[in-house]
Amino acid sequence: MRKRMKRINKKGMGTVEIVIIIAVLVSLALLFREGLMSYGKKVIDFCFDEQKIQSAF
């Protein structure tokens, strides 16, 4: 009986684990929202800078 229970428990991640991981990721994103938004804005501004695009051609 114990061997069967161990085999069942090793099947993989369940729904509860996935929900906990998603909740942690969302809470971290909300916690660091301002920093993430400013970093994203800097990256987008760097990538789409008109002066750098025109100087390449």
C-alpha cells in the first residue's frame, strides 16, 4: 500500500502548486510595479530611439 501511495505522489505538479506559483509571481509584479515599468520604458526608449535608427542607415 505504501509503495502505491509514493508512486501516486510523484506524478508531477498539481493545480494547487501552480496556483501558488502564479499568486507569488503576481504579488512580486505588484510589489515591484514601479521599478518594472520604469525599466521597461527605458528599454523601449533605447530600442526605438530615432537618432540611433537614422544613424544606422
